[in-house]
Amino acid sequence: MSEVSDPIFAKIAAQYDRVNRVLSFGQERKWRAFGIRQLSQGSVLDLGCGTGDTDFEGRTVIGIDPVIEMLALSPVVAKAGAVGEALPFRDASFDAVFSAYVFRNLTSVDATLEEMHRVLKPGAAAVVIGLSRPINPVLRFIHRVGTAIVLPLVGLVFARAPKEYWYLHKSLDTLPPPERLFVGRRLDYETHWRNGVFGFVYGVRLRKPE
Ligand SMILES: C[S@@+](CC[C@H](N)C(=O)[O-])C[C@H]1O[C@@H](n2cnc3c(N)ncnc32)[C@H](O)[C@@H]1O
């Protein structure tokens, strides 16, 4: 077990699901469900499971997350404190890996993708859902101004955590867009899609070669 208390996620854990609904106008569950439908049946690793607010539609789920306060709220029975960069599982042990809204928080995307590759069975696929900026420069500018105002404001009103939601605004600029981030990896980049107002929600499907 490698649990920690992250000051940001510890502070917002209790209100996390509610704030997500507000910020996405109730859409984020739909985006996750779309990602889940791209996965095969069987065992699935929920990497960065947080509060466990995902419906895996009958699959056998194991959730990992490093933050105790988030993990404690998850109703999933099989869960462990761990980071994506060092997964406590044997090689080729999962039929699927799912990770929603986690990649901006990782210490190392490279190490996490390597670990996902290691724990997936040959031919199995992972789905990563995340938030990023729109590609169009004008929309990207509007989006940046919008998140600078809306995120801390909603964070203040619904979670009394404006600073933590300001961090979430800043973190949207930490990674390259998914169209660049995931290409040329050991996990084949198969498909991607964008959703949400301005296309700021993305999903990618990555497959481990046979
Ligand atoms: C925005 S929340 C998303 C939670 C959940 N996946 C969801 O869809 O609601 C991000 C989660 O990533 C976790 N996290 C942060 N660093 C991580 C790491 N290195 N490896 C795995 N999870 C991490 C946080 O503790 C937090 O629960």
C-alpha cells in the first residue's frame, strides 16, 4: 500500500462528485460511460479511481488511488493505495485498464503508460479519459479565460476550495494535447474522440499488441 494525503484531493474529496456534476452540467458520467463501452468484459483496473463514481457495467473492478481521502469514499470492494507509476500487480493480469481525469495529476505519464502496458494482457485495451484545452487557438483562449474564472468560483461556492480548483485550472496546461501525448507509444494509439463544450473532454483507446 502506498497511500498519501494529497492536500488538493484531500480537501475536495467529500464534495468532488457534486462539483463534477455542476462543472459538467451533469454530463461527466455520460462521458465516462462512453469510455467504458470501449472496453472488453472481464477484469478492469480503475487507475486513479478516486471516489469510485464509475459504473463498470458488470466487470470485475480493482481500483487504485494514492489519496486515502478519495479512496475511502469508493464503494468498490477491491481497492488499494497505489500510484499509476508503480502498479502492485503481476504482468498481464487485466483484460482492461480505465483511467478518468487522472493523467494531469501523474508524476510521470511515461512510467504510468509503461505500467499499464505491463499489466494488460496481450491484445487488451486501455481507455483514458481526460480534460484538455480545445485545439483551435481562439477557442483555447476563451476556454483558458473561462476556466480561470469558473473553476475557482464553483470551487468556492460548492467546496469552499477556490485554491484547489485554481490548481485544476492550471493543470489543464501541463500536458500536450492527447493527439500528441499518446502517439508513438508501446500501447498502440487506436482511436480518440473529443466531447463537451469546445471539445475539452477527450478519450483515447490504447491497445497492447498481441
Ligand atoms: C480528478 S480525480 C479523478 C477520480 C476518478 N477517476 C473519477 O473519474 O472521478 C484524480 C484522481 O487521481 C488520483 N491520482 C493522483 N496522482 C495519481 C497517481 N500518480 N497515480 C494514480 N492516481 C493518482 C487522485 O488521488 C485523484 O483521486
